Amino acid sequence: MKRNRSYSSFEGSSRRRKASLPILPIIAVIVLVAIVALLWSRGGEKPQARVEKVIPAEKLGQ
């Protein structure tokens, strides 16, 4: 008996791959967001420290 199929074995394998294909861009976006969050948490704004400059005594009177 023959089986009636509307697609060949090659088309069937490509149909199965299409279901898992959108997972790759989603994983890439999640990894990118995780890297940005890691860098943001490490290198965020740091509080400014006051810098006092030493002025020699001879320049104070000028």
C-alpha cells in the first residue's frame, strides 16, 4: 500500500526545524539583556569625592 503524503522527507525535517528556530533569537536577546544588566550593576555611577588641593603658603597672599 502506498501512503499519500503531501511533502517529501526533506520538507518534513524543515517543518520540524521551524518550531525550534524562534527559540534562538529569544535566547540571544535574554543573554544580551543579562550582559547589559551585569555591566550596569558593576559600573554604575559612583559618588563624587571632594578633592582638596594643597596651596603653598606663598601663593595664598597673592
